[in-house]
Amino acid sequence: GAVVSQHPSRVICKSGTSVKIECRSLDFQATTMFWYRQFPKKSLMLMATSNEGSKATYEQGVEKDKFLINHASLTLSTLTVTSAHPEDSSFYICSVGRNSNQPQHFGDGTRLSIL
Amino acid sequence: GQQLNQSPQSMFIQEGEDVSMNCTSSSIFNTWLWYKQDPGEGPVLLIALYKAGELTSNGRLTAQFGITRKDSFLNISASIPSDVGIYFCAGSQGNLIFGKGTKLSVKP
């Protein structure tokens, strides 16, 4: 069965809207979750590592004030794209691993389209 | 930063043919992973490799962790139409570094 649940699967909204994406670990408690961004026909790029009970770790070039991450429980991490603009349109995917030595399992992704 | 070179970029094959793709890196990884991604979905784990030289199979899929820990290959035998998709390698040292993907097309 699914290890990770990501919601919503698709969002279409106007420029300036803030959008929240949820990622749930279904199979185990996850102190760490990962958020990726994928452009069309491109590979996955790690945006940030979500840490339960503490601040997220952002990759170089990713604006933390733009992409707000909250990991308030051991099964839920949220990514909020604040004041989204057309250039934020992309496929956002979260992943979860039991620990750093175990493979990451991915959610089904969220297709974000900003008009 | 670390990069993975995945090849080929794309493949067009006939149903029943075998497929081979590989990834190389300038860095050493502790784990090599192979994922498949269908359009509009997240990647699905196919095979995980943990030891240098390890050879692991999953049905018609076989993957190996290179001895130098800097490379890995994935073979698919007797391809079928549902093998169509994009295959990604990923190396892990905690965080995952992804290859650019191999797009596989299978002609019935």
C-alpha cells in the first residue's frame, strides 16, 4: 500500500494566492520529510528537508520565506507557497524515509499552476 | 556539487527487447536507488542497493552497485508496454542526488 499521501494532486489558482500542500507519512512516524520540485522533462531537485519540531533546512537558492515548511507532527509536513506567481508553477513532490539509511518513498506529487 | 550522469537520455525499443541504462558519479555513494516515474505521478522505488558489488533483482529488473561505489546500472529484460516511463537513478549520502532520467518508450 501507499507509504506517503500527498494532497492536493492539482491546484490551479490566481497569481498572489498562497497554496498549502500536505504530505502525510502513512506507514511510520517520520522525523524527517523532504520536498522536491520538478520542472517538465527535468529531474527532481531537493528544495528543503522538513524536520519535525524544528526549522526546515533549505537548499541553496530556495527562498525560505517563499516556501514555508511546517512539520508539526511525526506524520505531517506542509509546504506553503506564499503569494504564488506563474514562475512558481511546477510539480512539487514530497518524500519520506524511515531513516537516513533507508530509501525514500515519494508522494504522488502536486501539480501547481498559477495563472 | 555532486552530479549524476545518467545515460541514455532516451530509448525507443521494441516489445520483448532488453534494456540497459546506467549512472556514473564523480563521488562515492553509500546507497544507489532506481525509481520509475509515470506522467503526473511521483517516483516509485524499483530497487535499492546498499553494498558495493551488490546485484539485486526485482522481477524482470536487475540492478548492480558498482565496485567503485561511483556507478550503477539497471537492466530490464523482455520489455513490455507498461515499462514505458522515466527511470531515475539516485545516489544517497543522506540526501538523494538524482540523475536526469532515462525516458523509455516501448513499441508493441
